[in-house]
Amino acid sequence: MELDELKAGWAVLDRRLSALEVSLVAGRAVSGVRSELRLLRWGQATQALLGAGLALAAGSFWVDHRDAAGPLVAGLLLHAYGIAMIVAAARNLVLAARATESAPVLTLQTRVAELRAWRIREGFWFGVVGCFMWVPMLVWAFALLGVDIVAARPVFMGFNVLAGFVCLAVFLFLSRYMKAPEGGSVRRASERLEEIARFTGGGPV
Amino acid sequence: MADEERRRRCEALLHEHRRIVFKVAAVYARHADDRQDLAQDIALQVWRSFGSYDQARPFATWMYRVALNVGLSHARREREKPALLGADVLDALEGGMPIAEPDERLAQLARAIEALEPLERALALLYLDELPYAEIAAVLGLSETNVGTRIARLKQRLRRQLASPASTEKGVPHGT
């Protein structure tokens, strides 16, 4: 079979398809890129709001506790974490807003694949940092009760930091060896980017 | 009233270019039900995105973009290897004409395109539809030179595939 015969087959298909009719079914949910990203948008908007709340609360907390090293550091860490949540969410929302179905195919597919790959990497790093974030939260909670737990119980806080490392080890183990869904997503996102690179010959889109 | 006018215009353009909808659905959906769903998804996405269509530009180019993006999104969700339309599809799609006898050319076409990756299928569809390179470039977002290179590579691959004995032995998953 030659390419001309493929074209002949395509022409047969074309003729047969001309007999079909397409109609708009009212009320039907569309399943395209935008609907795929709808959940992401809601999640990111929620994350930005939570981050703003955390940044505001932690900001006022460390300003009020500048005289105590433990609460000050905890407040600064939580403040930075809140800002990171806002920045990450804003970046994702901007990327998602640029993903429209009427964009050129490779442009949209590259954007979606990059967004996914970035989300997965970002999720990993938030997970790593999250293993330790409850330690400053503990410091914060005790400070609200009027106790500087770092100064009062340094050994107890040391154990908490140690527990953070255990949590990190478990997280890394699960990410690396247990073929967690996250791992599968990383592979799929990488495969899609590789597929686009193969198609474009590694050149610019 | 403006909405009604817009809907009428969109439906008229959809009707005029309906073969694009069905061809993309055929290339990216595996089963008859999926194809029907995908054709509906494409039609609705065309309607929803219609506001972004610049009427100074060719509608077909814009519609190929929307349809292929919805098709690729479908293929990604399915995670299985989608297959090209088999000759059975007209029996399954609403409004289809009954087929007296299967066409071997369609079966061979299905086998050839089934082996391609989703993005290559998009290129194959545009190539087989005999779109000019400039239009393929506008749909895909590549330069015209790059389109020429990709098509040359696609032709080589299809020729190799058509020449290999495996391509004639492989079955088509549509009962063609």
C-alpha cells in the first residue's frame, strides 16, 4: 500500500462523514482542557486564600514576638510558607488562564504539559517543607497560650524536629519506591513533554 | 437576540465544517460511544469558544485547533491508545448511513494511523486533508519549514509502516 492509497482511504472516509450531522446538545458538560483545569483553578484559588490568611496571621505574629528568638523564627518561616503558597497558586492560575482550546495545538499542549510537570514538582517540594511546617505551628500555638516552647522545652522541640526528619524519610520513600500516584503523574507528565519534544524535533514550538 | 444570532451562525459554520469534527473524533476515540461523545465535546467546545473566533480569519483553521485540542485532551484522559475510525463507525454514529460492505482502504488507513502518537495523528489528519503548509503551521503552531520537515518524516514513517508485514497482519479493533 502506498501513500496515495492512504489518501484514497481518507477520501472514502471524508465522503461517508459528509452524511453525518452534528448538533449542539444543550446542558451537556464539556470535557476539554478548560474543564480539566477547572478543579485546578478552584484548588489554586483556595490555596491562595489560605496562603494569604497564613501570611497575614504569621506576619502579625512575628512582629509581636520580635523579642523572642523561637517564636520570631517560627513566625518568619510560616510567613514565608504563606507567601510561597500565594506565589505558587498565582503562577498556576496564570498558566491555567492561558490554556485555551483555540490556541495553536502545540502551544496549548506544551502549556498544559508544563503546567502539570510544574504542579507535580511543586507538590513534591511543598510535601518536603510540609514535613517540618507543623514544628513552627506548634511554636505558634504555644506562644498564643503565652509559652515560649523553644526556650521552655528545647529537648521536646528537638524531638519534634527529629520527627520531621522521620516524616521526610517516609515521604521520600513513598515518593520513590511505592509507585504512588504522584510518581505515575510525574512519569506521565514527563512522557507528554518528551512526546512534544520528539514531535517538534527538540526545536522551538 | 444577539445570542440567538451567534448560535445560528455557529451552528451554520459547524454544519459546514462538520467533517472536521467527525474526523478528529475518529482519530482520537476508540469506541463508537466515545466517538459520539467526543464529537459532541468538540461541537460544544466550538460553541463555547466561538466568542474568541476572529471572523477575519478562516474558520476552518480555528476549528481544527479547537477540535484537535479537545481530541488530544480526550486521548490524554483515556490513557489508552486511541484508534482510527473503522468502517463500523457510521453504523454507530447518529445519522450514519448503513454500510453494505466494509472498505479495505479504511481498514488499512486505520492500521496506519493507529500506530502513530497522538500529535503525529494530528499532523497526519491535516496532511491527509491536504491543507496547505501555511494552514497546518497555523493550526499546530509550527513554522512552515518545520511543517515540511515533520511531514517528510511522517511520510517516511507511514511508508515504512505500510511496507512492513506487521502492518497487514495487525487487526483493527473495530471489527472492520
